[in-house]
Amino acid sequence: MLACCLAPFRCCITSGSGGAQPTTSTRLGHNRVFSARSLPKKTPIPHFWIPSTSSQVAPTKEPLPTVGSFERKRSMSLESTSSIQRIRDAARPRYYSISSDSAPTNEQSANTPNLTDSTILEACGSRDSPSGERGEEESMKRELLGFGLASDGQLAIHPPGDNNCVRMPEHIIGAPANASGASIRQIACGEKHTLILSEDGKMWSMGQNGRGQLGRGRPGTGSLSIYPVEFSSGTRVVQVACGREHSACITEDGRLFTWGDNSSGQLGFPMNETTVEKPRRAHIDSPTCQVACGPEHTLVLGQQGTVYVTGLQYDGASLHQFRIIESLLGIPITRIAAGGRHWVVVSASGSVFTWGQNDDGQLGTGDTTRQARPVRLENMSSMSVIEVACGDSHTVLLTKGGRVFSFGSDSFGQLGCGRKTTTKAMPSIIPEFMGTEVLRIAAGRCHTVVVVKGRVYAFGLNSSGQLGNGTTQNALLPMCLESCDQVSTIFSGWDHTFLVRDACAPDAKPGPSSRLLVPKSLTKQLVSDYLLKREKLDLMDDLQAVFSSLSLLNGSFLYNDDRRYNTSEANHGVNLDDVMDVLNSLAETSDAAQYADLIVDRCEESVFGPKFKPQLFLSFECIRPFLILPWISCFTKPKTREIVEKLHLRFAKAFCALTRPQQVCLNKWWRKFPVRHFNRLVSGLVAGVYRLVEDKAPGIHSLPLLTFLEELHVLNRVNNRIPLQNFYVNNLADKVNIREDYVKWVTTEGPNFFWAKYPFIMNGEVKGDLLHVEALMQQQRMINQSTVNLFGAPVFISNPQFHYRVRRDHIVEDTVMVIQQADQGTMLKPLRVEFVGEEAEDGGGVRKEYFMLLFQQILQAEYGMFDEDPDSHLTWFSGNPSEPSMFQMIGALVALAVYNHVLVAFPFPLALYKVLLKQPTGLDDFIELHPVEGKNLQSLLDYEGDDFEDVFGLEFSITQNVFGHPTTVELKPDGKETPVTQANKADYVKRYVQFRMEQGVNDEIEKQIGHFREGFTHVLHSRLLHLFHPRELMELVVGNENYDWEEFQKKTRIQYTETVE
């Protein structure tokens, strides 16, 4: 008899000659003695492919030595045999010991490599430990264990007796290994076969091979051994997947291989190829990075972020070639999973999308309606999902925080919620794991397995022992496998499960059990490394890949923390400063133009191309390019019209193509933008219009940019993020006849393009010019209404001018009388003023003198309507009770001066024009009007001492003089009893300024401002008025007093000429 211990695999083999008495061996914990003679005659003898701990043993066609040959060698002593028995008695978890008098069949031998005694002893570690005892270092090595259905070799374990399942975790013999123990990157489980991917990129298979699913050729020949799947030399596999009877894998270079059953098109090959015996490259139009298999279908994630599907669909139809799921275009998918006939994908921002069959609520949509297209699980959008596992009719989700949600069929308790109902159509958190951090999840056909702090919990169907608890009773709630700890990863499928124990595994975070490739994305660190190492070609490859794919671009520059999750109108998840830094760093290199050209060209395939289909977008994640592209270097400095046409116009057209909810979402994101990012967007679009105007392109070409800018202008007016001047196209007046354009706009009907429709891009000078044009048009219209044609000659039926006479020494009284009697139509006529007793022709000088004298008198303190500050010499509303009509009249007179192109010395601060435009005033305005009082308020804000209340001694009240009588007013309820402190001083200053400038005693100032505004707009009710900036409106009234004396000096030539007498 030969006995050996295969450490770290804990396997014991005994065999004897055909005529000897049967040798017995005990299976620990089961108190059962059995031999090969007691096994069913058709049960194959397990044989093992055992690699060396130092290197993989190459497969050989030499047949496995028979049991008789092992008997003849007898290389181990009785002492060694007793040592092995001691190890066997102490081994955990359990293993099988098999005795056999029969040799493997020729077919089995042909498929099994030769194992020499030295190979076995090396694998056992007996060369270093002759006694066969396991040292402390060896006990720390990684181990692979399995349990569940084993009837076809899918566990590489021969069950005892007539059983077809393994109910407790058993050590897997012959798994690929390295110096650290079991070398497992991933395991994929089919119905009756299994694929193992080792860390060195080699693929192994075991189990049934009825349709060639093992990838070894010779369909119908199954195997209880773990045997390598042959690939061309140097090929490394990075992921494997299994369906019912088909398999798939992805290689390091992105190639997809499929093999096995193709009766439903699950391999992506024509229907006449029903079986593929060995891995064959699938017909797919791009490199891939992930694959998932359902029973008769295959789901694939391409490196460009595209999702493909083939095989049996939810409605019973079959696809025999990979088809793109168009609804998912643009979503940065990072994880895919396939169930019985449903599919689930997870995005980089934690969004979950499901589609397919939904009879048991496995889509999590809240109902049982089948979905032909992916739908977003809105109720999971804020949960930060990072991993998904699918059973036949149930789904399990894992969040970044380690919480687990389940939904779908709960017929066997696979949802872990106690089976209160047989189905759940809405995701529900599993109560047993609340307060704990789940690290890994896996799902079989009707069972679920999770890992918590190295412990395994399983629940659901257990008919084949797939829960590993030693029974075949279903578990409605999670049950801990007490026999297993230090579990680092789990893999499950159909009715069997695998665990990897690793005492040396580093502390893990929630995530997938195996390393998965994900589509490329750009990060600040990645680009910085490329630039630092001068790896230009690699950088250009990544730029080309990312900017040519909408999905990859949407997955780039995301935050590394929780801010990347829960994409919504309130959160875009993009680190805008990283975008700015990266693209600015590219702009500062000597290859800046090349990088910019590459990015713009690649965008034609993503944002600007036919793949950009906003009507199909399922998530706001798809519109992130509008946050990123403005930081391309040529966006704000387009040197040619070609750049504008390739970048700016296409960018604007893409925005216009968005659905209204998508545009509203972008508006909400832009509204919360830091000023530097919002200003960048506006400046770039303005630069595009400027370039088109400079090149004298037809105005219609600028329409997409102007439409976009109009949206941003409306948005900006809500909170004044940037100055209105930033929207100005300052070369417009030089390149376009804007007066003619305005007249045509007013007098022409139809959808024609006119610059006048977009006055917000015009600076104050142009808008003032248009305001005068508008006034002239109104005046001419009033003249026309005053005349009729009588016998071919014009006859005035009323005065075509607003003509009145005033006395110099009664200028205020006479003006009041005229204004009160004039209606709006009369005031819109050209103004002509005449001083009584003077015959001067009013060519403009008389009007100017009239307004100067009028305002000098009417603003005097004796009228009680306005007060002048002694320090600033500026005037403001007094707040004294006055006749409302007087303020209406003064407002109308100011508008009348503007309407008739008369500049007047109106000694009001900028705040007047703010309130006219219904904009709030602030402390800066108060300091301009009342510099001494305002600076005192500023010093109050600046004071940080702890003795604030002692120094200032203020309360929330103010004393105001009304016709010389002091009146105290509280600035808030119980203001006299509320002291001003360090904590509330800002509120005090705000209320103080508002009271002094906009409110007044009994709200008198507020009323006076309202009457003044009413009179002003009664005369000047232009559609352009609301587009003026306060300072622009002020310049329209009093003129521009900010002279550039340096520029004047540069352009002034002083010439001396000698005078000759």
C-alpha cells in the first residue's frame, strides 16, 4: 500500500493490488469506512493534476501510472505512513481518502498528466519535512475549499458512497498553486462544470463536458480532475464565466473566447455551429474587459464601455451574434451580471440598471413587468452600489458601505429575509447584516453566500449541500459556517460553492471576489504620471480612447470618495478642479496643440457623433461631457473658424439636442458651479461667437452658441455668479450694422435671424445706441399718428412734438403741471422745451439746460423728498412722508431725459440704478452714499475682540429723524432687547443697511422708490431695459465719467507752432 499526504491539499490516496484484502480508510467526522470495492462500479477513480509549489508542471501525454505501479514503488516507510495518519486525524476541514484496486481507463489516462513520486513528495512538502507534519508556515497558506453538488466532477471531489453532493467544505485537490498556496484569481461555476483562473493567467476546468464546455475538446468526456485548458503560448486570461453548458473567458489583450453549447447562440456563433469544443475567439467589434454568462446567454462589457448580449433572451428569442444594448450607451458601466433570463449592470457612480424577465421581481422595479430595455433603479441610486450577483430569479447588491440588498424570488430563502413572501419586487436590506460590513457576495441558482469579517454566511436552497452547513435543509436566514474562518473570497453558481481561505490576506474592503478589468478612465494622477515620465504615446492612447467613447468620458475625473455616487440634479460626481488641472497641464506642454486637436477629433465619435442619442439616456451620468469639454485649451482661445465649427458649434448643438429634463439638470449643476468653472463655460462660448463675427460669418452660424448663451444668461441673473459684462461680444458693433439689424427685427415678422434678439451679448454702448434707435422709432410712430394725408399732402391733426413752455423762476411748478396733464403717448413724442420770453431754437441745448435747472431745484432739501449726505454729496430718498405723484414725476423726468438723449447731472449713487432694476443693495452701496456711517459699520464687522458688546453697546434698533423728530425703530422683533454680538453682527449690518436704503420708517423709502420706478418705466418701457447692468444704466443717464487719461495722453499730439508777427 502506498499512502501520501499532498500538502497543502490534504489528500490521502491508498491503493492495493487486485488480490490483496481491501484497505480501509476513515473519513473524518463521518465515522464511515469505505473502499474502492464498495463504490459503484461506474464511479471513475479521481486523478489529480498537482502542480509543483515552485512552478507549474507542464501537461504531458504520458498516461497516469496505474495503482499497481504505485504499489511496486513503495517509496514511503511505515513511519512516514503513520505520520500521514496523524495529519489526517487533525486535518480541518474534512477530506476524502479513497482506496482502489482498479486502474484509470485509457481515456482517463490519455487526459491526465504523469505524476511521479518526486512530484507528489514535492507537493506534499515531504522533502523539507520527512515526517509529513505541517509546520506553522504551511498552515498559513491559501486553501481552496468547495461544497455542494459534485455528481459530475464540478468540485473535483468524489463524494462518498452513493451521495452526489458534498455538504461540508472540503479541500479541493489539484487546484493551481504557488508558493503561497492555492493560486486562485477567479472561479466560475456552470451547472455541471467549473472553470478556475489562476493568478498567473492560466485557465483550468473540471466537470461534465457533454457540449465541450471544458474547452479540452472531445465532447462527452467529463473529468473529475482539474486540468488546464490549452491556449497559445503567452496568452494570459483575466476573467472566466460559465453558463449551463457553455463557457467564456477574456484575455489580457481584450479578446473574448467562447466555447461549449451554442444551440441558442450563447457563444455568438452562427446557428449551424451548435457545439464548439475548444475556446474560439468570438465575433465582437471591440476589445472586451468583462463577461458574464446566464444559462443560455452571454453578456459582455467592451473596453469602450459598450454592453453586448447574445443567446437566449427574456422573451424566448435567440440571438446568434452579439448585439449592442443601445440604452446603456454613455453610462460608465463598471460591473455586469447575468441571471436566469435577466441582466444587471452597475455604473461607476453606483447606479443600478436591470432588464429582462421579471416574473419574480428580480429586476427590483417594484412590479413583475418584464423590461425589454434597461431601467434605472431609482430607489438604489443613493446607496452607492459597487457589486452585484445574480441567481436564476433573484438578485443581490453590495454597497460601498458593506450593506446587502436582495430582491426577486425567495422560494427557498435565498433573499435572506426569512421568506415572509415568496417574492420581493423591491430591493430590501438583509436585516441580519445591518450594523456589519459585508465584504463579498455570491449567488448560486437559488442560494446566496456572503463574507463578513472572514466568516461565511449562506442561505437559500440547500438540496445539494451548497450552503456547506452539513445538512440538506434550506436556510431562510443567513447561517454562519462555523467550520470556516479567514475566508477572503467566495465563488458560487448553480448548486455548488467555493471558498478561499487566506490567513495572510490583507484587510479587505467591500467589493468583488476577483479583480475585474474596467473600462479606461482619466484621472489627475494618471495624466500627471504620464507627463512626469514623458510617456507621450501612452498618454495619447488614453486620450484617444477616453474622448472617443461617451461612456469612458463620463467615467473620468470622478471623485475618489462618496461624492462620486448618487448622480442626480443635486450631484454630478465630477471633480471639476481635477478636470481644470489636467487639461491646463496639457495646455502648458509643448504638444498642447496636438493634444487639443486629438481631443476635438475624438469627440466627433462620442459627444458630437451619431452615437450621442440623448433620448435614450437612462441617467444624468451621460451628460457629464458638458462639464469637462470647456476646459479644452482651444475652447476659450479659438484661433480659427474651423476650430469653432468643430468644437464650439458642435458642443452647443449637442446641448440643444438634450431633452429638457437633461438641460434642467445641467442648469442646476451650473448654478452650483464655482465661479471659475461657470465663467470658463461662458467665456468659451463668447469666444466662439467673437471668432465667427470677426471672420464675418453669417449670423445664423452663431445661432447654436447664442441659444446656449441665452440659457446661461438667464441662469446667471438668478444669483449673479459672474458679471454681465462677461457675456459681451465686444466686436459686434465694429463688424455688424446693429442699428439696421434692430430696425429689421422690429419691423419684420418670421423666424429670421437677428442679432437684436440677443441683446445680452451687447455691451452698454451698443445697448444704449439701440435704446436711442428704439426711442427714435417710437417718436416717428407718434409723429405718423399725428398726421394724415389730405389731397396728397401731410396735415397735422395734433402736435407732433411734446412741446411745452416753462418759466425759469417757476420751473418746478410749471413742469409739474405739464407732466400731470400729459399722457404716455404725448411723452413719447420728441421733446421740445421753450422758456417763456426767450426765442432760442431748441436744438438740444435748451433741453439740456432745462433738465439741469430742474433737477438742481427739485432735489433741494426744502422740498423734503431727498436728502444729501454732507460727505459724499450724493442724494437719496428722505423717507419723509411725501406726495407719491411727485416721485412718479421725477422718475418720468429722468426717463424723459434718457428718451431724448439728454445727459443730466443726477447726483444719485449707483444704488439708485440697482433698485430701478430690482437688484438688492449692500454695504458697499451704503459706504458710497454715507462713507462715514458706512465705514463705522465696516469696522464693526472687522472687530474680533471678545469685548465686542462692551466696546459698541448696540442693540437691534435704529433712531431716524423724521422732519426733525427722532424716531426709534426696531430692526427685528424685540430688537431693543437684543444686543448686537460677535455672533449676530453680520445680521445687524444687513438689516441696518436695508432699513436705511430700501425701507425707512413706516416703509416710506420703499414706497418712494416704488413710485420713482413706476414713473421711470412709464416713459421708458423698453424691452432692452432689463438687460442693462446698473452701471450701464447710470452711464445712460449721467454719462461715463471714468476717463482713461493715460489713453488720452497716448493719442494726443501736441504740436508747437511759432507765431510770426
